[in-house]
Amino acid sequence: MEIQPPGRRAAQSTGAIVVVAGALMLVTSLAFLFGLVSDVAAGRRGLVTVLVMALVGVLLLVLGRKLLRWGSGDRG
């Protein structure tokens, strides 16, 4: 078992939380987009909001995965 510096452990913990938050945001925005949560057609402004929320969710997923990779010591 390899002992990691505190900064790497913190990055892994933060990365895991960011991945979960991004996944929840992405799934929620897609649910709104496909009408699974809301039956109301909010119009163009609502659609843009949901698409921006989905984009932020994807960005959080990517950032979280990078933090996890850095925290584990991978160079990829």
C-alpha cells in the first residue's frame, strides 16, 4: 500500500465529490430536457437554461476525472 501526500488525497476526495455533483447535474438537466421531471414547455429561455446546466454538468465530470487522475498519480 502506497502512502500518498495529503494534497493528492484531497484531490481524490474533491474529484469524487465533483464527479458526483456533475453527474447529478447532467442527469437532472437531461431529465428536464426530455420532460421526465417537468411537463411544462418553458420555451426558448428554459431550454437554454437546461442546456447550459447540462454543459456545466459535463464540465464538472471532466474536471472531477482530471482531479481523480492527478490524485492517483497518473500522468494522463
